[in-house]
Amino acid sequence: MATVKGDVHDIGKNIVGVVLACNGYEIIDLGVMVPADRILEEAIKHKWM
């Protein structure tokens, strides 16, 4: 999970992450203001795409 570059709002991201984790999902939190290319790199690395 992440917010894109330029977006510092992380409360919603954090709430969704907690709810998903409590329901058995693995959460990888990249943080806030993450460049799109980094999100893409992680998606490929973790085979999300």
C-alpha cells in the first residue's frame, strides 16, 4: 500500500491496511508520497502484476 507522490494523506491507507491485516491479508506498506516507478517496481517484485 502507498500514497502516490504529492499525497501526504495516510490515515485512510493505514485504516485499510489494519482492516486487511486483521482479515489475514499480507500488507506491504510503502509509505506516503511514493513515486509511481517505485510502486511499479514493488508490484513486479512481489508479482502483483
